[in-house]
Amino acid sequence: MKPDWKGVFPAATTQFAEDLSVDLAATQEHADRMIRAGIHGIVALGTCGENASLNADEKRRVLSALVEVTRGRVPVVAGVTEFTTQTACDYARDARRIGVSGLMALPAMVYVPKPEELRAHFQAVARATDLPVMLYNNPAAYRVNIGLNTLEDLAAEPNIVAIKESAEDTRRFTDIMNAFGDRYILFAGLDDLAFEGLALGASGWVSGLSDAFAEESVRLYDLMAAGKWNEARALYRWFMPVLHLDAGHDLVQCIKLAQATLGHGSERVRPPRYPLAGSRREEVLALVKKAIRTRPRKS
């Protein structure tokens, strides 16, 4: 049941036309560019994909478009970001029919669950399909932590196979491995803790800034997988100023602005988000332009 998920899985952005309708062709073009840059998988309709800003039909059309363009070259993991357990299960079943490779399940939106409610939500999503499921732990964003006791209970679900770990405490990686061995595939989930997560044994990295800097993201992973620590540290230090953008509340706007600056899509987002403006926009542009200007050459 456990898939061979490892490497860099960008949390792909969803591209919008000028009227803010979903631009499927541009979304496909962006995914194809990242695949050609060497990424190992795609997380569709996560936070960066603005899942909660799309209606049900749009979500399914985006998934279909990404399955079409990837042509099996890399796995497509669909974010499950719904307000109720029932709609999450319906979406999981539809994603399976569309042909995605797996799911990334989030807690139900808005409501902050008790541990037993969180466990039941994830169990229901997993049991709605035979797809492999990655749990997304991000206590800062979703106000609930997937504790070790909950992971113990969920270990009985054969298709819950992975965890995207976005807690700011990197001790979680070691605690999970000590408690469960290789039961769960671990992914680093915060860009500015990617090195630390991979160094502690994570198999991969669900990345936001790889939407803009895919080649450098893949190179960082490859260097670490090869044990080339000094080269990896040097690359990570260059990367860190823009990687910090993944940790802010406006991460989607920042990442899309970085993409647009590199010519890899537009910075259009759907309300309630709005493109960056004023001093914040200038600050982010300066970081991105410096990163481009000082981009390390491939050895």
C-alpha cells in the first residue's frame, strides 16, 4: 500500500485568468515546467493551490487538468480541504475517479476538533477511497496538532501512509520516527525548515517556493540525499531569505509574485486574498530579485 513518495513535491499554485476564472492551460503549463525541472511529485490544491477559494466543480477540473498534463510522470497528490467530513469524503472519491495518485488530508476547515473528532475525520476520508493518504499537520495554521496518540490510532488505517510535518518544532520528526519507525513516510512541510527535516530523516519536502525555484529545490534535495552537506548548507543559506516567505500568512501572494517575477505565471489570487501592494510588495520583490541575481551556478 505504501507508495514510493520521496523528493520535492511542490504545492502547486492554481493560475487564474484576468477575470479570476481558473486558467487550466496556465496551470498545466506551470506543472509541466516544474516536472521538466526535475521535481518528483505535485501536491494539487493545497494552500498554495487556493483550494478553499475554488468551488467544487473547479476543484475537479483542476485535478483532471493536472492528471492530464503529468501523464504519469510524477504522482499527483490532491489536497483535501473541506468544511465537513462528508464533503471531504465525496471529494476523495471523485479524486480517485479522476485518477490522482494520492490525497493530502487536512483537518476540516474552520472548526477546531477534539482529538477524537480529528481522528474520525481522517479515518472517514481514508476509508472513502483506496488511495494512499498523507496527513497534513500544521498546528499554527489549523489550530490543531496531530498528536502521537492520534497517529497511534491512525496507524491501523492501511492507506494512511505519510505525514506532511509543518510544526515549527523539528523534534517532531525524531519523536515520530522513534514512536513509529518507518510506518509513516515523513515530508518536511515548512520551506525554511526543509534542510532540518531532510537531515532528520524526512523522505521529501512539500515545498512552496519550488513553484518559483524548482531547479534549486531539486538540487538541495539531491545534495542532501548524496550526503554533500557543505554544498547543501551553502545552497540553503542562499535560499533561506525567500524560503522564509513560505511561513507568512501571505505566503500564496508571495509565492505567486516570485513566480511572476521569474516569468512562470501570474500573481493573480482570488479574494479574500489580494496581490501584494505597497511596502510589503517592495520588500518581497527585493528578496526575490536578489535571489535571482545571486543564483548559484550549477556545478
